[in-house]
Amino acid sequence: MLIIGERINTSRKGLHEAVEKKDEEFLKEIARKQVENGADYLEVNCGTRLEREVDDLPWLVKLVQETVDVPLSIDTPRPEAAEAALSVHKGRPIINSISAESQRYEKVLPLVKKYKSGVIALCMDDRGIPETAEQKFEVANNLRARLISDSVPEEDIYLDPLVQTVGSNQVVGMAVVEAIREIARSFPKTHISCGISNISHGLPKRKVLNRAFIVMCIAAGLDTGIVDPNDADLMQSIIAAEALAGKDDFCVRYIEAYRAGKIV
Amino acid sequence: MELVEEIKEGVIKGDLGVETKVADLVNKALEEKVPVATILREGLIAGMSVIGERFKKNEVYVPEVLIAARAMKSGTAVLKPLLADSDIEPLGTVVMGTVKGDLHDIGKNLVMMMLEGAGFNVIDAGIDVAPEKFIELAKENNADVIGMSALLTTTMPGMHGTIEAINGSELADKVKTIIGGAPVTQNYADEIGAGGFAPDAASAVDKTKELLGIA
């Protein structure tokens, strides 16, 4: 599974201030630690900086990429901030995100093409966030088809069926799982990504729910996760689930992780 | 009075839908000639306010708030036809919506539920609500408060736009505004001149009361 480390986000405790004060060492350490713990990509998000995001996001991109050798996921709904960040990024970035909402689609698509980036495609359109597996798949199907017809390579699309909290509606967990299953079956080359932790919003001991949910999603075909790589329990659940789901030939990665002391 | 206490406890415990205990208790209280206002205030609303306090302290969680709200609703449904004939007024009228360009509604719905539970008349403006729509609904319903929700940093300016539109309308001195949503802060509320800000659904009730000078 492609692990996108989620920790560099100014809505997390202390991060807004760190970006404001340009506390480079603090931020570099967060980047290093995530890569050490297995992140393939790092996400950068400084949405809470509002209009200063346009300056802060490219600054973060440069800072992180001079610290660790991984590409980044540029997380902003603001096209001008995304563009500023992409223009200084090295390697193949992922843009988080496009959706089927008309305005957002039209503004983000040119960036995806210009920077040949991967793109997380949120399964929502002008009607809102679909609730059932069927509706989620329908939006996913249309959005994917539209991206491909706009010449975005299939392998660069990461469909996100949009996870909402099971605390306020208990059917949404399985709706996501079933949507993942249907997308994976219909489009084996298209990636599927999720913001897993939304599932547990408003409930106690969220990590326990997140861990159980990611296992269910991996079983259904999830291949990309925006997660906290420093959560060792979560990471070993991912490795175990991938071995069990037949995604780990000869269980090599599981065994290696064990030898590295990551399976406990 | 024991019955009223039972109603309150019934709301706190919540209703999983297998039984309609609170509705039954309300019917029973009516048969015993307990005044409608007492059932509503000391039973149903009192129960919901206990849940609100516990939610603020993280002692209960979202699903427990939802089942309490459901229990309360089953009780108010029984009272509804009688409320028109009584002199019970709602605490005030709130128009609630998610601002233009934003399609998230979970948080907004939770706030609405808490406000209703506290005794407010709540009008749901829905999602993707333009400033004109907020104003139109507020006029139509003679609202005291307009509540706005935004989940995205890019749609937050919709709150600013709505507040400016309100200030430029005849509602300027009549309606208070309150804002909330994951990226929203007190700082932002001050910046755009919102009447109030609440970090969660339970505080939204306190803030709304404060804005209207209700103890």
C-alpha cells in the first residue's frame, strides 16, 4: 500500500504556530520521522493559514524536500496555493484533490496536466457527498471517465470514496467498503485512496476504529492511505492485512517488517 | 412530578428505536394533567441539556447525542398539537445552513439537533446556501439568529460574504450571527465581525443563548 504521511497539517496541534514562526527544525523532524516509519509520500497542508497559504505551502514543500527524499501530496482546495507549491516540487507530486464539483474540477484539472501529477479524486459532485455504495460508485465512475477523457492517465487517478463518521450514520462504513470493492473490481489500474480517520470522528479511542476500518478497506481493495505512519499499531495492521489480502508475495514484506521489529 | 423526572431520564438514556418509552411517558403525563410546559421544559429539554453538558465534557459521544435527540423528538411529537394552544414560545428562531460552495452537513445537523433540544425553533437552510437565501429565510421566519457552517478553508469566506450581506440588509440590527465548522476559529469570527463562534455543537447552544441574552 502507498502510505501518505498525514502529520504535516496546520490543523494539527502546534503545527500552525510552527509554520507561522518558520520553525524549520520542528517541521523537519516531523518529516524525517514519518519517512523513517514507512511513509512513501508526505502530505503538506497549511489550510489554516488562509490567504498566507499561497506563500507558506511552497515554503513547506521546499523545506520538506530538502530534508527527506520523498515526493509530496499537496493538500489544498485553493488552486493558486497548489500551483505555487507544485512549481517548486521535485519528482511526481500528488494533488489532493479534485472532485466532480464543476468549479473545482475546472480549476484543478489544468494543474494535474501541467505538472503530470497524481490526483486524489473525491467522489462528490454538485449534488453533495453520496451516501450509499451505489451512489459513491456512480460518482467515482463518472469522475474517472471524465479525467481519462481529459487525458489524465488512469494510473495517476486515486479515487477517494469519501469516508464520513460512522458515529452519526452507521451505514457509511460499509458503503465505503462496498464502493471500494466495486471500484477495485471494475478498474484494476485505478488507485483507491481514503482519509481513514474520518470514520471515527466523535467516538472514543479513535485509533481502535481506524485500525479495524483500514483492515476492512484493504480487504476490499484499498491501495493508498493517508494515515499517521507514526502509529505503529496501525502500520502493522496494514502490513498484516496486505499479507492476508494476497497483496504481499510470499509474505515477504510482512516477514521483513517482523525482522525490523515492526510487528510486535 | 416523578413522571417528569422519568421523561428527563428517558431522554438522557436515549431511544434505540425498539421502544418508544419517552412518547409513552409523555402521554401518561398528559393523562395525569401535568402541564405541557412542565413536560417540555423540566422533562424533555432538561434531559437534552444534561446530554449537552456531558457531550461538552467528552463523557458522551455523538451516537449517544443522536439517540437522546431521537427520544426527545418522540416526546415533542406528542406535544406538538398541544403547543399551538398553549402559550409556550420557543426560545428564539435560528436559521442554520452550510455556506455557498460547501456541501458538508453532518456538523450543521448536529448543531441543529442541539438547538432544537434546547427549545429553539430551527429552520434548516440546507447546504450550499447563498447569502440571499440566508436572508430570505431569516425574513420569512422572523429569525433571531443566522447560524453558518463551513468545513473548508476555501468556503469560509462565504461566512464573511453572508455577514456583509446581512449588514447591508434591513436585518442588520435584528439578526445575530454565529459561525462554526472544523477550520473556523474565534480569531476568524472576530475578523469577519460574526456575533459569535462555537467550537462544538453543545457550545453552540450556550453561545446562541448568550447572543440573545437568555440566561
